[in-house]
Amino acid sequence: MLYREAGQFKTSYSADQALLPIAQDRIGLLFILVVAFIALPMFASDFFISSIMIPFLVFSLAAIGLNILMGYAGQLSLGTGAFMGVGAYSCYKITSLFPDLNILLVLFLSGFFSAGIGVVFGLPSLRIKGLYLAITTLAAQFFLEWCFIRIGWLYNYNDSGAIEVPQRMLFGLAITGPHATPVTRYLVILTIVSVMTLIAANVLRGRIGRSWMMIRDMDIAAELMGIRPLFSKLSAFAFSSYYCGVAGALMVFFWLGSAEVESFDINHSFLIMFMVIIGGMGSLTGCFMGAAFIWVLPVILRAIPPAFELNILAATMEHVSSIITGVLIIFFLIVEPHGLARLWRVGKEKLRTWPFPYAT
Amino acid sequence: MESFSAALDLFFLSPFREMTALPDLLLQVIWEGFVSGILYALIALGFVLIYKASAVFNFAQGIMVVFAALVLVSLFDLGVPAWLALILTIGVMGILALSIERLVLRKLVNQHEAILLMATIGLTLVLKGAGQLVFGGEPKSMITEELGLSTGSSDWEVFDGIVIFQHIDIAAAVIAIIMVAALALFFSRTRIGRALRAVADDHQAALSVGISLNQIWAIVWFASGIVALVTGIMWGARSDVSFALEIIALKALAVLILGGFTSVPGAIVGGLIVGIGEKLFEVYWGPIFGGGVEAWFAYVLALIFLLFRPQGMFGERHIERI
């Protein structure tokens, strides 16, 4: 009843090509942004902000990065965790070499290092595709993990082998380090993620994004139609790794506070891949849904036994939540292989025609 | 120029000088590599069996190895005699294969390969959680002697030194060879084996001559379950049975790339190349890089190899049509 585009006439090309052509979508997005930017920082507890919202946003950004590569350009990758690591370590390195540089600038610079590494490990994609490519990206994963351990220069030769986030100010406010409040960190991340999502949405529907999708759908046909596979594939790797790198830097600087190699191991690569698949390949909304699902689900599962006053060991709970996550992944793949985003789209279509589903 | 030739010497000459200086050590390293290569090959074999018949890239093979070994050891701990435990474990792997086919694969027929891969990763999570829940997370030792495998070692004096052969390693090599031979016979001589090859060749054509896809899938999963059990026993005998094995099993993926996804001989040769190559590289070139190079050598080798031969050593070359 409420979700109708009837009566919304477009009178200019720019209105017709808007990102969200339907007014209700715009209102919905505005509502979400208002809640995220104003209501949550005012009313939510520190626990909710720092252990649910911040990781959710970080993983959403990483999932967008991987989705660009997997869902839009059709190149499987299992090295996301390592690309996030490159971003995090280069951010750490730059900010310790140039402490006066604005931390946001450093953050965006560090993405370029990650993009460069991504291009290098994306080179095999010119020769191979599909599962073979997925396994070669494991080379990136394990090689880079090794670098993070063995190259002491990356973590300034400190004894723990971990990178500790120094305090950095923005407008006289501590935004990283131990003195930054969760709300400040949350707002910084939220702003960055919102802006980068907007950029991604526009790149994806632009010339480059379309060339990626052509490569994904059929690379030989795309080549015959004048798309350069070299440029398209490598730019997809670069773009995707840039997003992953920034997400990794955000993860360390605004969420964890310090990080070791374990934060970038293969399990994180899988985690983000789950988010993309569950959320829906080839959908930006799906990235957020998938990240919310995969990250929030274990948190809820962990909260269930205390709620019923059951006495279950934390380790047992972890195993149970691993089983449940696995079962749910398989369940979702069987029920809707195109992910939550497809369910959402189907739901919206149903809403549009409700209550007369046959009147088209 | 000076530093360049020094680097050249460091990378390309001095490792070989070390090799020739201590030939017995070299032999020992090659033997160690050979044995771990066989174990990689066995895991890769499990992958190949499933991939050939169903085009499913079974990520869960590594965890299946751990799972099978854990079931075996835990049954023995419960007081079941070793031979009965072995049979019961084979039964458990059979039930596992049937339920995977029934509950997961049958519902995902005709899906994109990435989705099937994801399903097996989901399966990995389930098996890992269930395994840790039932058997506990701590490492267990394999019941090597109870299964009739010797745990001693023999020395071989050669080149003024000795090379040590663990009996369990010799047994691993022999069993692996027997198993590959048995599989080869099974594929070429039995009715089911031929049906398997038919399915691997063309799903639809196989269906049209009356081969049941579901049955075949259950059989290949069962077969790779048995391969997993053997791998688990062998690997468990060399170190402990623990979930850490799963990460090592990922190296079998690099083996697959070298050998091609659909080739049984490829899996064997690839496994040996990776096993021997990585041990040699670790011992003779590792110090140059600061050690620990075993972690990535296999993948980087596979990556470089793929640049020159994308379909693997024995893989089929696909001709693409529009």
C-alpha cells in the first residue's frame, strides 16, 4: 500500500538516472542514516556501539570490497584477509613514519598499497579463472601472512610482533588510540563507510563497473565487444583491494586497537566470503545484510543460554555456534543461492503489487 | 656488480654446494619431502575423486581427514578393539557421505561452482564444530601400533652418513601406492567405476543411459571418506590428530593446481613435487628468507606454474566457445 512508485514522474534525465529512483527508498535510506548518525550515538550503549556496530561497519566495507571482485567482476578470491592486512600494516607504517599527517589521509593512502598488492596477485586472473584463481589467491593469503610475521620493519621491530595503534587527533578530538570514545570512532567509521559505499555504487553503475560485469558474464564476448580484459580485471582487483585495505586499516585503528597476524588469517577471508555469499553476490545492500547476519548471529547465539539461565561452557557455545552458522550457510544456499539481497528484492516486488499480486 | 654476483651466488650456487657437501642430509630431506608429498597427494586424491564425479570442489576434505581420524581414535578410547573401530569408522564415513549427498548436494544440483564451494565450506564449519563438541579440542595420539603399523625406524648407511627411515613413513608410502592402484582398478574394471567415469565425462549423457547421479555421488563421497580415513591414520601417526591438520590440508589445494583438478596421476605427481620441493626449499633456501617459507612455497609454486600452464600438468585444456 505504502510502497508504490505510482505518481512519481521523472521530468529530467538526471532524475531518471538517480541512484534511488523511488521516493520511498530515499525516505527509507534517509531514515536509516538518521538512526545511524543521530539516534544510535545518543541512545545506544557503548557495548552495542563498540562490539556490534563498529565491527559490522568494518566488515560491511570489506564485504563491499570482496563483492566488487566476486559479485561484479566474477573473480573468486580467498585472500581478502591478507589484503586487509596490507591496508592495516601500511596505515600503521605511514602514520608512524609521518606522525603529523592527518590520519584520515593516511587511511586513504594505505588503501593504495593494498590496491598495488592486489594488482600483483590479480595478474594470474588474466590466464586463469574460477576455482583455479581462487586457489592462487591463497598464495597471496599465505605469502602476505608470512611477510607480516617475518618482516620486522612492518611492525617497527617491537617484541610482541603486534601493531599498536597510536593516538591521533582530528579537530582536537582523539579519534584513534585508547582515549578515543566508542561514539567518536563509530561516527568516523560510519562517515567513511557511507561515503565509500556511495562512491562504489556510482563506480559500479558507471563505465568501469559495467565493464566488470561484462567480464563476469562472459569474458570472451566482452573482449570481442571492445572491453580490455587486462584493464578490467586488474582494475577490479585494484578497486576491490583498495576497499579491503581501507577496511583492514579501519579494523585495526578504530576497532581492535592493536592487531597481530591472526586478525588477517584465512578464517577472516572466509568470514568475509560468507558475508558476500549470504548477503548476495552483486549487491551492495547485500554486503550490509550479510555482514549483519554473519556478525550479529554468533553474538545473539552467545546471548541465548544466559537468557534461559542455562549453564553452558563458552567453548561449547562456540562449537555450537560454528555448527549453526554452517547449517545456516548451507540452508541459505539451498533456499536462496542469490542471498538475502534477492529475498529483499523479492519482498519489495511483492509489496509493490500487494494486495493484488496478479494485477501487473 | 659485486653485490649482484654475491646475490646470485647466495640464491643459485650456495644451496647446491650445501647439497653436495652433505649428500646424506640431502637424501634425508628428499625422503621427508617424499613422505609428506604422499600425504598431500592422498588429500588431493580425495578432492579429485569428488571433483571428477560431481564438479564440487570439496573444501571439507581436510576436515574430513581430521574427523575420520578422531572418530577412530575416540572409538578406540571407548574400549572398542582397533579392527572393529576401523570398520565402524568406515561405517561412519559412509553415513556421512550418504547424508551429505541427501541433505546438501541433491538440493544444490546445477548451481554455480562458487555456491557449491561455499556449501562445502559450510560443511567444514559443521564438521569442525561437531568434531570439537563431541571429541574435544585437544590433540589425540593415533593408535598406530594397535592397527598393526610399526613405529620403529631403520637406518641406511650411505655417503659416510646415515639416512633414517621411519617405518610408519614406509608404510604410508606402501599403503598410498596400494590405494592408488586399487582406485585405478576400481575405475577401470568395475561397473560402478565405469559409471563414475561416465558421470565425470558428461552428467547428462550419463543420466540418459540410466546411471543414477545421486547414487554415484554418495559413492564418491564415501570413497573420498575412506581416502580421508587412510590419510588421517597416516598423518596422525606422524604427528598428533588435531584440528591444526585442517590448515595443512589446504596445501593440497596447491597440489591440485599443479596436477589439475581432474587427474588422479596429477594429484600424485603434484603432491610429490610440492612435498619434496617445499622441504628442499625450506632447508636450503629458507635461511636466506629467514625461515618459515614452507607456509607459502607450495602456493607460490602453483601460482608461477599456472602462469605458464593454466590447466595444470594433466588437466584437460578447455576450448571456449561463445
